[in-house]
Amino acid sequence: MSSKELRSTTVVRPRQMSVYFVAVVAAIGGLLFGYDTGVISGALLFLKGSFALNDTTQEIAVSVVLAGAIVGALGAGRVNDALGRKITLLLLAVIFTIGAILTAVAPNLLFFTACRILVGVGIGAAASVVPVYISEMSPPHLRGTLVTFNQLAITVGIAISYWVDLAFAHAGMGWPPMFATAAIPGVILFLGMLASPETPRWLASKGRWNDAKRVLEQMKGLDPENELIDIRSSLLLEQRRGGMRELFQPGLRTALMVGVGLAIFQQLVGINTVIYYAPIIFQKAGFASANNAILATSVVGVVNVFSTVVATFLLDKLGRRTLLLTGTGIIIVALVALGIVFASGSNQTSTLTLITLMVYIFAFAISMGPIFWLMSAEIFPTRLRAAGSSICSFSNWVANFLVSLTFLSLIHLLGSSFTFGLYAFMGLLALVFCWKFVPETNGRTLEQIEQYWNKKQKMA
Ligand code: BGC
């Protein structure tokens, strides 16, 4: 058969696209989440000078972004459902890019604060939209790995922000380029999302079955026929149900409790006391110079990235529960150890603190870190996925805000040992919660997970 004949008999298939490609593109939203939250740690030193910040205005400069994120998380569900995952991510890319440039040229604290709130809205929304997009594009056996790209990107974003801060600080260029740098991933996210498709599940939920089928055929490694059958049967089931209220009825109420519980415990074990305040912890532990404290922080950032890579490989092999329980157990031990190190007043405190924090970060990165975001995107049925995961994201940002805002005062009030002891106690509660309530979702399709809650509802 000549090549001309072959072409005329070949069915024209849409251009094939890899699920890895779309997951990596969407995860740039996670990178921006990490970068834009981490960048403040180094930038603060310079902002202090430019805007004559006192302690209170410093706290405001750090935490306004979290206030913005709370708003973003609240609005994300509606926008994501109404406009679709793709358009929402495109809009967020625009917010990140414009926000980065405006922040860099801020002439005063008020303008700076407004820009950080805007960027925070983007972060809060991206935190739930990215995992939802990736989970709806992934085949079940890769979903854990692919959604964890998001957490990996968050940690890479944090680590890059530490190093970029360090570089611009050394170059004597101050804070503006630190914030402006975020425009680069912002533009890449925009261009990448332009090339990526809408998710088949969202298209089908809007009755656009042909488009949904076309996307499923376009993605390498998906099984279009089976996926369509699954999506169709879960949507049929969904038509008989009623709105957001259902999230609070038996069955899905448990799903919501699992999501919100993980969201809150992820923060109550104190992760962002380390991410945002590590240089201060290291200084308390005896690192003499600020430079050494920042360097130690950057090392913690790198451990965070590599441990998340380990999690990416393990999640779909060992399952969510094994990692969650093991990791949370280690978190508790590390926090107790940290409390003891500070109480002992040993002359090795600085080294011991670095080692303990590395163990702590490793444990978080293989458990609470990725698994909360993963589960928030997979435990809710399609029609309530955007809403459910945005409630989880909202709870996470509120808890983050409260922990970050109270950390320094707690240290002042209780001392370092008791403060870390308190987070260890929260870790213990988290362990009991995970043991009792968090189901294994590994290897199940999103529709099978939905059936799991339906069964629970019948048993209730
Ligand atoms: C948390 C963030 C945290 C990051 C650290 C994420 O899962 O939601 O609050 O800063 O992990 O890697």
C-alpha cells in the first residue's frame, strides 16, 4: 500500500498528548503557590528598610497573602465549575503574572499589601483547582503520582524562592526582583494551559459528550471507552441528587469531614512555622549569623523537594494510608525530639535542630503534604469535586493563617519546647483521626471512590 493510500484509509485521530505533559503544566500553578508563599521569608529583611516596618506591619506583610488565599479558596469552587478548569487556570496565570509585576513596583506598604492580597487570591484558588484538574485528567493507576506533581511543584517553588532571595540579596538588588521573578512561571503556565485541553469530566458534566470523548482519545494511556462509561454512570447517578447541601448529608458528610480534617491537621502539625520562620528557629538554636540560618533554611527546602520526589514514587505503590500513618508517626517523634533539644540546652543544639527539622520535613513531605491535596481532589464526586475541594482548601488556609500568626507569640508565651510539644500533641490527634477515618483510595477510579461514600450513606 502506498503512503498516499495509507493516509486515505487511516482514521484521523486528534494529536496525541501525554498526561504527564498536562500534569506538569498545571503543576506550575503549584510552583507559583510555593514561590509566592516562600519568597516573603528573604524579602522581608529588605521590605523592612523600604517601608520602615515595625513588628506588627512585618506580621501583616507576611500574612496578608494568606488572607487573600482564604478568599481565593472560597471563590475557586464556583468559578471552576462555571468556567471550567482550563479557563480558571488561564485566569489564575494572568493574576499571578500581573500580581508579580505590580508587587515589584509597589511604591508604598498599602499598594504592596493590595498586590499581595491579589496574588494570595491566585494562590488560594490554584491550590484546589490544580489538583482537581490533574485528578480529572489522570488514569486511576497514575493519579497519586500525577496529583503529587502539584505538591512537588509547591516544594520546588518554595526552594527556588529561598535561592532566588539569596541571589538577589547577594547582588544587592533588594526585594523588587524577588517578587517580579514570579512573572516567568506565570507566563509559562498561561502558554502551557492554552495548549492543554479541558477535562473530560467537566465537559461531560456540561453535556459536551463529543468534546469529552475527543479529549479522552487525545490523551495517551487513557481508556476512552471505559472512562466514558464510568463518567456517564456517575453523572446519571448525580442527576438524582441535590446541590451543595448533599456535602452535609450522611455519606458525603464523611468525605467532607475527612477532607477538612486533613486540611486542618496538615497545618496544626506546624509545617509553616518551619517554612516561613525557619531562619528564626535556626537562630534560636544557635546559628550565629543570619547567613548561616538562611543557608540552613535552604537545605531544609531542598530536603523537602527530594522527599516529595520519594512520595511521588511511593503513593501509588504503598497506598495513601500506609504513608499517611507512617509519616505522621515520624512527625510526632521529630516534634518531641525538637522540644527535647530546645529544653536540654545542649551545646549541640544547632546541629541537632537541623537534623530534627530535616527528619520532620521528610516525614511531612511523604505524608500530610501530598496526601491532603491529593485526597481533597479525589474523595468528592465530579459534581461536587470543585466545591468540596475548595472548602478543604479554604479550611487549610484559615488554619495556616492562624498557626502562622500565633507562632512567635506562642514561643514568647510557652517557650520553644512547649510550643513544639503542642504541635506534637496535634500530630497525635492527627494520627488517631487518620487511623479512624481516612480510607484507602489507591487504585480506585474516581467513580469507585464515589460508590464507597454511597455505601457508607446506605449503612448510616
Ligand atoms: C502545604 C503548605 C506548605 C507546603 C510545604 C503544602 O502541602 O499546604 O502550607 O507550605 O506543603 O511543602
